[in-house]
Amino acid sequence: MDVHAYARNIRMSPRKVRLVVDLVRGLPVAEADAQLEFFRKAAALPVRKLLQSAIANATHNFQLEAGALRIKEIRVDGGPVLKRARPRAMGRSAPIRKRTSHISIILTDGRAKEEKVIATDTSTEKETEKKAVARSVPAAKKPAVPKTKKVERAD
């Protein structure tokens, strides 16, 4: 079963948050939490907070065991950009773009794979024989295209 959690409008650049997210992608939640606890980047704090929120969602809403969870997907997208201006020489201004991030995380306990395998394995024997015969028949070959010769022009 998959558990989702989202953190929206985090006031950090997505590029900086992705450095932290790439560190924990695919790890078990206990190991990811330990990594984030000691990672010395400011973005580790909101990512860890989101991870703990997702774990709480899984245990409280779906009665899943926290030890069996792992990070299936974690993604950082850009949020709205706050546009400000900075004074420059000769009365001009330069733009300042204060970026925000949307972080989404999906945790899984690995049970979804087993359910899919059971659901897809309901074909009859005749269907499987037809598929096997269809695979064994070679596909028709394409006719060979003749190569063109280069003709030199005498100018």
C-alpha cells in the first residue's frame, strides 16, 4: 500500500532541496531518518519533517508497521516564485527571484507488488498456448531495399 505526504511552498530553492532528497531516495524510512538527522544542509529539516509526517500517516491512518516502510518515490518540484528587485547603478534595478519548493513523498510497504502479480495471473491455459505459439512464429521479413549507386557528373 502506498502512503502519500506533501509539503508545499517551502521557502528554499528546489535545486538545494534536491541535493538532500537524492540522498534518501529508495531507502528504508529508519535509515533515511537517520541520514537526514545528521545531514548538515538546511533543507534536511523540512524533508525530515515531511518523512516523519508520512510515517505518522501510514501508522495512524492505514495501520502499517513503520519498520516495513521504505521510500518509493520522493520528488521536489518548483513552487511559486516571489519576485523582488534590487537597486543597481544609475537608477536601474535587477531582479531577485525567491524560489519555493513543493516536496512530495510516497512510502510503500511492498504489498502492492504481490497483489498485482495475483491479479494479472488469471489467464487460461488456452490463452497462454496461443501466446506461446504467436511468439514462436517468426515475423515476416521486410524486403531488402536495393542500395543506390553514386553517379559522378562530368562537368
